[in-house]
Amino acid sequence: MTNDEWQQVQNQLVPPFGMVVLDCDGYELTLSVQRYKGLQMCIMTYVDGRFKGEWITGDCEIRRKFMRAEKFYLHASSARSRAKKLSKRDLADLKRVGLDPWKQSVCYTPVWLSFAPLKRHLQKNCTNIELVRVGY
């Protein structure tokens, strides 16, 4: 896609209710602006016109190409700050029993909160991106 086409996509994906259809490596990717939490808006991704929960739970090509990876700590920040005060021996004991305060997990989601990370992710993971339709 050219820079003008990317600009056209970005201009269309403004709240409320913008929509763009892209062809990414043979998949029809629909980007739709929707309400997320409260009054916050997001860009929701649909692959071939639908979204399946199995795409975010199992490792597949669609998850790698189109879903956003969100990392988070398994323990609260208060537990991590308390762990900083522990000795190396106490930290080793915690890790030995499976309580690593800095352990992270990854959750995949079809929701993108802004356009720039979505564009970077698509450019990085898709070899061929074409603009199919702008708007409804």
C-alpha cells in the first residue's frame, strides 16, 4: 500500500463508526471502529467477516498476523515492590516454589486502541496488503 492509501485508511478510522476492508495475504481484514469501555473507542479486527475465540486461545497464523499481544504481570505492583526489598536468597526461595513476582503472561486481543501500532503490526507481519474498500 502507498502512503496515500494508509492516510486514507487512517482518516476513515476515526470515531464514530468508521470501517475499512483490506486484503492481507489472502485474508479479508475488516477494521471497524466500535465502542470499547465506557465512552472509549477502539479498532476491532474481523478476519473474513468474523471473529473466532479460538484465534486468541490457540497459536495460529491469524493470531500472529492480526491480533494484538498484550503483556501483563501476574502479580500486583505492590508484591513486586515488596520483592525488591527481599534478599537474593529469599527471592531464590520464592522462585523455587513457583512464585516469581516478575513473571509475565501474554494475552491476545482483536482490539487495537490506536491506528499507528495496528499499521506497524500489519506492515511487519503481512507481505501483501491491498486496500479493498473504504467505508460501508
